[in-house]
Amino acid sequence: MKLFYHTLLLLALGTGMRAHGQMAASRFNVLVLAENGGHHVRFSAAAGKWLDQLATDSSFSVTYINNTDSITGAFLSRFRLFIQLDYPPYNWTPEAAAGFTDYIETGKGGWIGLHHATLLGEFDGFKLWDWFWKFMGRVRFKSYIPDFADGTVRVEDSTHPVMKGLPKAFRIEKEEWYTYDRSPRAHARVLANVDESSYHPDSDRKMGDHPVIWSNEKMKARNIYIFMGHSPDLFQNPIYVRLFRNAIFWAAGSSAKNQ
């Protein structure tokens, strides 16, 4: 049944757009730009299932797209929250890039970026998106752990609403742990880091100061980047689920039901 649901979700995403819930009757509307190919399809499917249930329970709507063709400023104005679900910051249409930039700079809605949102550099023939590079704390992707490692995430800023109810440290299993050419700390508010000495198995792909959750408070939009977002098993981790749930309601500027 689980595999059947995954297949249906991917087929629906393959049509370009899928909606869950009625926008007119919703507390707020969420747009999800989701990858539907490559190594992250299973994560996207698990996230979609979880998001749909949360939307039903909390009376908000979710619209899924798998490319940026429909994104314009007018289209984004319909949504209080934009979730970039493992979708990279390149191969966006010019209209989408302009609309998204305005959405973030003027605070027309909130944003959550996961995992691939920091795949910044030159990929697939596309140049670095300079604005997005600055938005993400001026980091460029350097490397990753391709054979995965478990790691301990340490909360640095428990006062931020997104970190509410999270322990001071928690374990994330089977993650890729990107490294960057620098830490975003000088240009962002870091909320959590990964303890590289906790990797199991150990890896030589380390960067020292290694933030994994941060926010760019220079932008008017409420925004949060959460690196962890590769394995669908993350949605079996109650701490990760709490983190993602907190991020949704904070970024949307809405209180959560059954908090």
C-alpha cells in the first residue's frame, strides 16, 4: 500500500501540479516545489504523504509543482508559504527567479528550504545564481558523504520558534552531510550544527564549523534552511517531524493546532 501511494504521488507530480485541500476554505495555502526525479523521489513521496496529512489535520492547503514553469509573482501571491523540497537553486525560469526574489525580499510569504536548496555552484551547465548564493549565506557546495553517515545534530539557538520542543542534541541517520566552501555563520543566524566527530561510520569529509539549520534574517520573509532531507526514513524520526512541523507554522506566520 505504501509503495502504491508513492507511485500515485509521483505520477501526480509528473503532471506538473497537484493540489491537496481547498484553498478557499483553508487557514493558509502552501506551495511545494518538489523534485520528482533522481535520488530524492522517495523522500519527496514520503514528505508529500506527511504534508497532506498535516494539512488535513491543521486545515491548510498544499499545492505541489515539480518545475518552476508556473511560478510568477502573481502565482506566488496565492501562497503564504513556499517549501523548496529538495529542489536545487538552478534551472529556474527567469520569471520564476524574479518572482521568488521579490517574494523573499518583500516578505510576501515564508520559505522553507530542504537539502538540495544549497546545491550552489555550477551544475548541469547552469551558472551560480548569485542572489540565491547570498540568500543562503554565501556558501558553495563542496562535497558530501556519498555512502552516508549517522550524525548528531546540536541545537545552538533553542530560543528560535522552529527549535521549540527539540532536545539539545538528536541523532539523524543515513544522511549525506554536505560540506561547503565556508560556514554561513557570518551571514546567517545559525540554529543548529552537526557534530562531525559523531559520524558513524567516520568520514574525512568535514568542514569544522558545520551549520545544518539556519535563517537569513536580512530578508523580510521568514525563512529557514534545514539541510537534512535525503532519506524517507526521516519521517519516522519524531524529532525531525517536530522540526519540520515547527518550521511550517513559524514560516507561515500561523499557530499550530494541537501544539
